[in-house]
Amino acid sequence: MVELSREHLEFISRHFPPPYNTPERYGEYLLPKIHLHETLCTSAMAEVNTVLNPLIEQYSHRFFCRIDETHRLKSPASIIDRICRSYKEWSANSGPDSGHYDLANFVTKMTDLARFRIVCNFLSDVMKVSEKIKTSEKLNSYFDIEQKSSINQRPKDRKSGERSIKFAMEYKKRPGLSLEIQVMTQLEEAWDKKDHFLVYEKHRQAPDKDDEYFADFLDAKMLAMSELLYVADNYFDDLRASREDKDNNEEAS
């Protein structure tokens, strides 16, 4: 949960129109602007569930995946934090407009205002789910779909420890109305939740104080743990394949 800092409060006081320029009421200004994102997200979840149902039935003998619909809408505090950080980065570059967020454009430029997560049992399940989403004729008829994957990235190419596949889904009938779908394993979801609390929030609050906040190299340890869990995910997938091959051979004989 993002807490409002002094910087956030100053931004709200300076940029929000009265009477919404207070920490008590700024959310009333933001939420009506993004209510369509939540509606779109609800519809998309229902459609994705239909698309994935054949896979879920195929693997009904074991847990395959679940759709996590908690925290579907980015909170007002998170929106303010993203705008403030974006403006700070833009100001530091001191160049032409680099496309930073503001109150006028965040509704169409933030592609993850609405989002949901699909948590899979095995790494190969992540790939199966992602392929279904990417190739679904119905989803492609509704959305322009952009896929980004950090699953198999080499460590030197990664900006964070998270390994997932993300889909930015823009509604064709209303350009600028988007949502995000994240697909990851159970192990990666567990890592992500711990990293968000232990590292991400601290770094977000003061990105220039890493030496102070992480003198015990906690951030490096969390990155290393992500790599260990990636190895574990691959190993579990190998064990699953071996187990299933053995079962199939026994049935055939």
C-alpha cells in the first residue's frame, strides 16, 4: 500500500482543482476517471476465463492456474506516486517532453490502471496460458495485444527480479482504454509479494538512498533469490514432465 508523502500532498494541493485538492478528497477526483478501466477489466477476466477453460479442463487432475482478481484497479495513491516519479524523471532529463504522466494524460498513458494476474502451477503452464491469450481470435478482435516477457531473460538484461509475461491490452473500440494481464508461477508470485514489501517500496520512496536502506545487501539477496526460484521452477517442470512420461508409459503398457 502506497502512503502519501509530503511530495504527494504538495502535488495534490497544487494541481488538483478545489475541493479535491486535499488528502481526504483527491480520490473522488481520480476514481470516476478510471471507472471504465475497472469495467473493462471485469469483462476481460470473464473472457480470459472462457479462453482458458479448455486448458483448465484438460489438466483437471491437478492445479493448473487461477485468476487473481484482487487489486484490479490501481489505487489513487499509486497513481499520484507514479505521476510524481514520472515528472521527477522528466525534469531530471531536462530535455524535450519525454512523455511523462500528468493529470491530463494518465488515463490513456498508464496501461496498468486496471490489471489482473494469472498464477500458474508450472513454468510450462505459464507458456500455455500466454499462448492461449496471444492467439485467441476473440481477444484479438477486442484488443490490440502487446506481449512482454522477462521469463527467460538473462540476468544482465533484467531491470528487476520479477519473471513474468505481461500483456498490455488496448480496447480497439476506445483507444487509450487499456488493462494489463500478468502471467507468472506460484513461486514468482510469492517472490514478488515479498520483494514489494522488503525492497520495492523502500527504493520507491528514496531511490537515492539504497546504500542506507540496503546496507545488508537485501536488494542483492532478493535478486539472487529470484534466480534460485527460476531454477526451481525449471526443475519442477522437469520433474513434472518425467512423472507424466512415466504415467503415460505405464498406461500404454
